[in-house]
Amino acid sequence: MILRPVFFLVILMLIYSMIRFPVSRVLTVLFGVFILTQIFQLLWMTHLEKRIFKPISRLQEGVIEIARGNYQVKIEHNVCNEIGFLMDSFNHMAAKLRENEIREQEYEENRKALIANISHDLKTPITAIQGYMEAIEDGVAMSPEKTAQYLQVIRKNTEYLNRLIDDLFLFAKLDMQQVEFRMETLPVGAYMADLMAEFSFEFQEKGFGFHYTNQMTEDDYLDFDRKRVYQAIRNIIGNAIKYGPQAGLKLDTRLYKQNGYVCLEITDNVPGIPADQLPRIFERFYRIDAERTKDLMSTGLGLSIAKELIEAHGGRITATSAIGEGSCFTLMLPLSDKKEPEDEAYSNY
Ligand code: ADP
């Protein structure tokens, strides 16, 4: 590169001497050809330097940055050759590495939060059980009624612990993708009709309102694990019972088809969820009113489990809510390409 000005000077001197001291024609032509080849070589080298050597050295600098663990590196360029494509691929790779790094950081933070939540949620009922047991042992509960009352609190807390451990166990298995899904191809209308009849019966027994409409014109098929889908629906309907009014609870369910999905809409009249909290209800351990919901066997895992179960089927769950009116949960499951049931029995969910 340093030689280039010298080289340029020599060419100028040659041109000058050709004009100043003209010799034979042949020699002039030869000189001319020589000078032209030199000029061409000079231009070619400049082109190579701009289009190849410089981009490669920038690429090399980028690779060094990646090796140092700096994934924020991005090579700006306007080269439109193979090296340019290589730089684009490099930028793409660096962006992916950065994404992975962010995901890993989030995962690590989630893991820490999860351990803190589990420890807290296990500790609370255990402390309560311990406290009430000590009270009974120390004779604080003087009357048999008081003792029975304390024992009931102990029983409630053990039930809660049991539920929490079950949910945690299922969640851990879902996380490690160790939940076995027994997929079957079944007519969704017939499956839902049976399921909703069960819920309708349960609601009637409790004195609540329940209404189900099937708006599907034909009975399409779904590939799904009926027990797992039942569990997801049960978690959502169970929430309406848990968080709804003691009297006057009403549930409207509707089955319909939309863009290749079968949708089950569950609308309740439970006092709604505040708009700022709505996006968080599917997060693990998220409870709107942690203190109040403890009495209701709330682990904060029900909706996140439902979401994981439905997503494992290639579907999704959405929720809308209006304070004072109620909430609407929609489960969407992709329709099957198959038109034949694999199993005749579909009533046993
Ligand atoms: P849990 O298993 O403890 O019920 P979820 O994950 O199912 O936890 O629900 C998370 C939170 O969302 C609950 O704390 C509850 O406050 C709120 N929630 C869930 N469903 C409803 C509903 N239908 N109406 C109002 N709030 C609800």
C-alpha cells in the first residue's frame, strides 16, 4: 500500500519522459502498453482492496469480538458480492447469538424467581401447620370446638400443599417436555358435548348458570390428548367457580371454527381482571390478590399449566376482561387434516 504513491510517481515520470524525449514509434507503443497495464493493475488492486481485503479484515475484527463474547457486534457494509453475503450471514449469526444470550439471561432470572416463589409458597402453609399444631400441643385450644377449628386449618393447609406439589410436579414435567401426550383424532363437537354436559351438571348442582352453544356446522376432527385438554378447560372453568360469586355465577361457553382452528370461548360474570394485570395472569405463580386467593387453594399455576397444555397441541389461549362485568377465555386448537376417528370411544375424558 505504501508503494502505491511511488508506483504512481514512476508511471507519471514514464509518461513525462515519453512526451519529453520521444524515441522510436515501436518503443513508444510498448511503453504505452506497459503504462496502461500498470494503470489497470493499480485500479484492480484498489478495487480488490475496497471490495475484498478491507471487508475481510472487518470480518476478522468481528470474529475476534464474537470470540471475546461481545455479540452486539454488527458490520455495516455496502458490498454486494460473496463477501457482502458473508458479512450479512455474520450479522445474522451475531444477532442470533445475542438473542440466545438474552434468552439465557431471562431463563436464569426466571429460574431464580421460580425457586424463590416455590420456597415462599411451600413455607407459608408449613409455617401455618406448625403454628396450629404447637397451639394444640400447648393446650391453647381449650375447647373441643377450638381444637376442631385448628385441625380444620391444618387440613386445609395440607390440601393446599398437596395441590401445590401436584401443580409443581406437572409444571416441571411440562418444562422438561416429559409429559406424555396420548394423541387421538376425535370429532371435537361430540367430545365437547359430553364434556360440557358434565360441567352443566356440576354447575346445576351448585346452583350456578351454565350455557353451551355449538356453532360448528359439521363435526370436525382434532388431534389431541383428551385428558390434557380437559385439564386445561377444567383449570379455566375451575377459576370461575373459585373466584366467582357464591351466588349468581353464570358461565357461557361457545364452540366455533375460525381460520383452521376450533375455538372454545368461556365467558364468566366473575368480577373482571384489571387491564394492567391481564397480560400477566398466564405467568407462573401470578396471582392478582395473593393474600385473598390463598384461601381458595390458589397456587398461581392453573392458567400457566392450561397455556402450556394447549400450546403443546399447537394451539393458544387468549383472555379479555372488563372490570365489573367478567372475563372471556378463548382456547384455540388446530383442526386435524384427518376426517376419520381413530378411536370410537370419546366419552371418557
Ligand atoms: P390459580 O391456580 O391460583 O387459580 P391461575 O394461574 O389459574 O392461578 O390464575 C391466576 C390469577 O388470575 C388468579 O390469582 C386470579 O386472581 C386470576 N383469575 C383467574 N381466572 C379468573 C377469572 N375467571 N376471573 C377473575 N380472575 C381470575
